[in-house]
Amino acid sequence: MMVSITATQLKQKIESNEDFQLIDVREPDEHGEFNLGGVLMPLSTITQQSEKIHRDKPVIIYCRKGIRSQIAIQRLQEKFQFTNLVNLIGGTEAWRKQFVVDNL
């Protein structure tokens, strides 16, 4: 079973200074362009970086749309039995749609 969080819920956690780890599983160019302050661990390298992922607090994982983050969570749960991983629904696209005003 996968636990999920909305962009609104994540924003509330950030604003109330809750203790959690935020991981971005996108590629470096995407991360450089726009990110939510998460640690960059691209999906292709996530299982090699498992020792950097906390087990004692919630870990919220995000990508652009929420697909790669789901894959990352599945891999980590299967290979390393993580039980504290949370997927950001809609990824950075959902965040931008709700909280970023594009000046076009």
C-alpha cells in the first residue's frame, strides 16, 4: 500500500516546520529548473542511495507528475522494506499549478 500526500498537505507540513525528509527523484536538469527544496536522488540511482534515506521520520518523494516517485517508492519498499515513504500526488506540476504564479 502506498501512502500519498497532496501539494496542499505538503505545503502545510513545510509551513509548520514538521520533521520529514524531502526527496526529488527527477533528473538534475529538472531539479535545477524548479524544485521544492528536496534532496536530488534521480530515480535511476535511488536504490544505490538508500542509506541516505531516513527510516525514523516520514520521507516525502516527488517527481514531475507523481509517476517516477511511485516507482521509486515501490523499489525502495520491495528491496529495503521502507515503511515511511510518502508520494506527492501530481508532483511538481501539481505544486506549480496551485502555488506558483507564472508571469506570462
